[in-house]
Amino acid sequence: MIRFQNVSKIYNSQSAALRDVSFSVDSGEFISLVGRSGAGKSTLLKLLIVEEKPSEGRVYFDKRDVHKMRPHEVPFLRRRIGAIFQDFKLLPQKTAYENIAFAMEVAGKPKTEIHHDVPLVLDLVGLKDKGNNFPRELSGGEKQRVAIARALVHRPDVIVADEPTGNLDPINTWDVIRLLIKINEMGTTVILATHDKEIINALSRRVVSLDKGAVIRDENPGRYILS
Amino acid sequence: MTITLLVWSGLLLLNVVMTGILDSLASKIDISVYFSLDAPEPAIKDFQQKIQQLSQVADTEYISRDEAIDVFKDKHSGDSTLVASLQELGSNPFEASLNIRAKETGQYGSIADFIDKTEFKNIISKINFAENKTAIERLSHIISVTRQSGLVLSLIMAFIAILVAFNTVRLAIYSSREEISVMKLVGASNWFVRGPFIMEGTLHGVFSSFFALSVMIPALGVIGPRFNSFLPEINLISYFYGNIWQIVLLQTAAGVALGVFSSLIAIRRYLKV
């Protein structure tokens, strides 16, 4: 479903964020990308959602090179790949409900569909009663769940999560991870980038380890080993 | 943007004034060809016909010897000495002449050259182009220079206007950059993101044009009559009201184009993600 083929990303001659990275992800997989800060995890995800372009190599999604897509096709790709981030990227002046509805409005969905779907995803992430709260009135874990709900509302094929638990305490961390597992069990592919050793070891799923921009290990099930 | 539109409209009216002045000056320029006293009238008529056929010639006016003396007498009817001295002469001392007006001031040179080379040269006693040549050439030079500098000034003002409008819109876009990045992230198309800013640019243009007009009308009420008193050929107020819809339309179109263009440029960098 997703294939990185000899991908390199070089910002300048001294620093390469990614070096000749190749691996693929099958539909329905739950895969973790691990590595220290700066290992290239985020860059890899940015290449997939076409936020950045590779210096070399190709990134395929459903057999299409995403970097050969025309600009008007990219929004459709992004609706098939839901992205969540460490800093949530919620709009502070909108409520939880409006943040999720916004993603649907942007895609030109009709109002009736929005009114139907937003409560459903809010319920799915366990925030049925928090729809009218603004992000500042929510805890870190709740904010991240709103972000997950927003990513889910397009019924994406893939969820990419870039350090989604980086700002959360252990209890909230596990809430978010359990939610990701639930989403994966419902059939959505999940790519989780993290450097949280405990999560990786407890998940016991496929692990791709990165170090200095290169893949050093790809095991299924894998463990958090960096050396 | 209001100021820019005001300047543009001001330039437009200035151009009307300038063209008016230049046209009225240009219509006063002509070439007069004087024929020798014994030149037969049919030959002169032939010559007139030939000149009339030139593509550069707008019109010609033949003044026969008799008409010339009548004009002179009319002009100096109060001056008895002059009239008496004419009678003393016995014969008509005036030469027949042909006044030629070109379509454009720059064409007088080529007309004069043509006359110089015709077979009618032997009946011509004098062409006054040479005498007026410097004045004619200087005037046509002034005409073209003023038009060019008007154009350059308009372009400079357009550039400044775009810069100002661009920065205004950029500030608005900067304050919503977070929203834009989230929009892009959740799969908004570029046109969806641009839409509100283009709308904003359009409204900027429409309101600026409205403000510019509301400043221009009273200003014209003050300037117009003063202008009229020293340049009676050009009536700014009647020109303005005669063309008000075109001016409003042009001003609004310019404002909208400016606003939309600036929005499009300003938002470009935020759409690259």
C-alpha cells in the first residue's frame, strides 16, 4: 500500500535527514517508526503527506508516486491519510466539534453529513460530551483525541501519528495508544512515529528502527533497540 | 488602495486635460504653401488634389488671391492707410495659398518633403514649414514625451499600489497562517484556501473605489471651475459626468484587479506546503 523506495532527503551537504530508505507498509498494518530525535521519523511522514519532497527516491501510495501528483490531487491524498502531531494542531478559536467539522467543510462535505458524522467520531474517541469545549478547556490527552477524531472523520486509509504522545502523561499516553490500536483493528493502517520505548515494547508489532536517517532494523514483531 | 485609485483617476483626468491642450495646439499647426503670383489656378487645384490623396493629410484649404486680399481688407478695415496703400498698388499683391493639416503632428516633415519633390515646385513660391519646423517638431516632441511620462508615472503608481495592497493582504494572511496550515493538513484544496482572501481583496477594491470616488467628486467640484476659466476648451466636470459610469467601472475593476492580484501573490508562499 505504501512504499518508500531508496528515499533520501538531504537539506545540505553536511546533514542528510534520510539516506537510501526503503521499506513498504501493507494495508491494515500497525507499524512503529522508532529512533532518536533527528533520526528522520518526522521527515519520512512529511514525505508521505507531500509536505516535503525527497531529494532522491520515490514514495508510493496505492502504486502512485505521491510526488508526481498534480497539485490539485494532493488534497485528495491528504484526505486519505489522516495525520496527527505532537502539538495537536487544533484551531484555538474553534470548539472540538468545530475543529472536526472544519476538516469536513474544507473537503466540501454537505452540512447534513457533517452533523451526522462529527458526533459519531467524537463518540468513537470518547469525547461525546466535550464537543462544545475549546481546546484550552481540554487536557492534553483530550486535545490529542480531538485531533485523532479530526483525522478519522474523512475515513482515511492510513493514520500517520508523529509523536502523538510526546506531550502527554502516561495515563493519557495509553488512552491515545489504545485508541490507535482500536482504529487499526477497525481496518485502518497506522504508522506511529515515537521514541517511547515502553509503548513499542508493549505493542509487540512491526518496528522499523532509524538511525541517522538510515533504516537499521525492520522486525515483526519488533522491540525498541537502538545501538 | 484608495489613494492609489485616486492617483490613477487623477492621472486619467490629467491625461484628458493634456490631450485636450495638445489637440487644441496641434489643430493650430499647419503647413502653408504659397504660390507665385502667375501660377494658373487649375495647376494649383491639381496640386491640391494630389496633396489630398496623401495618406498623412487630414484636410487642405485653398485660399485664392482674391480671398486673401478680402481677408486682409476685412482684418484691417479700420486702418485707412493700409487700405489706401493697397489701392495705390493697383494690382493684388497677395499670393494664393494652400493650408495643409496632417493627421498627426509628426507627419509634417514627410508632407513637406513630398511637396519639395513634386513637379509643381515651379509654381510654389514659398513653403512656410521650414519657418515653423522647429516649433512643430518641438511640439510633437512635447506631446510624445508627456504621453510617455504619463504612462511611466501610471506604471510606477501601479507598482506602488500593488506593493501597498500586497502588504495589507499579507498581514491578514499572516494572522491566519495557522488556520491555513491546518486547512492544508486536513486536505483543503488551494482554491478553498485562497477563496476568502480573494473575496477580501475584491471587497478591498470595491470599497477603495467607492472612497476614491467620494473624494474625487467634491475635489472636482472645486478644481473644475478654476480650470475652466483658463482653459475653456476643456471642461473637466462635463467630461467626468459624461463618462461617470466608465470611470466608476474602470476604477472598481482596477481596484478589484489590484486586490485580487495582491492576494494571489501574498498567499502563494503559504500554499506551498
